[in-house]
Amino acid sequence: MSNDTNLSLAEEQAFQLSQAAIALDQARSDRGDLSKLAMALERNLEAWVALKTIVAAEGCLLPDAVKDNLRRLASFVADRTLQGGENMADATIDALININLQISEGLLEGASK
């Protein structure tokens, strides 16, 4: 990201989740290089840890139900990442990608209101 770009926190998180989804998709396509998948999974986990940290912050204005949902999703992502590693099934990678894209879209919709 350039320093000239001013994104809201929600937009930044949406960007990070979408970038992580792209990295996961590319790594899945190149299963011959397991280091790419490991790096993509780590990047994805970092994006979710950051989002969970933001949601847990005292000043987070999201409704409690949304916070709870994001915390549960972050736990799901962490569990799947730590269970599967480089041997993760394509269906699990698809699920992670879809979750990222759906939450990214939701964050952007919420930021535009």
C-alpha cells in the first residue's frame, strides 16, 4: 500500500483479507511449492489475528453480534490453519478464501454506510 492512500480501518482490513484470499488461491494452484501455501496460510492467519484484535478493542463500535461472529470466524480460521498446514484439503482452502471474500465485502459495505 502506498502512503498516499487513506483507507479507513474497515477498508484496510477488507484489503488485507482480500489479498490473503488471492495468495491462498495462487498457492493452491501451485501445490508443487509448499512454501507458497505455508506463507499464504501464515498471511491469512495474521490478517485474522489483526481483525480479532481490532474487534476486541474497547473502542470497537461494531454490534456485539458482529463482534462475536468475527471472533468465531477468527477461531475457525486459526483452527483450520493449525490443523491442516501444507496438507490442507482444497475444500478447506476454498472455505478460507470464501470466508475472506465475504467478510471483506461486508466490511466494505459497512464502511460505505
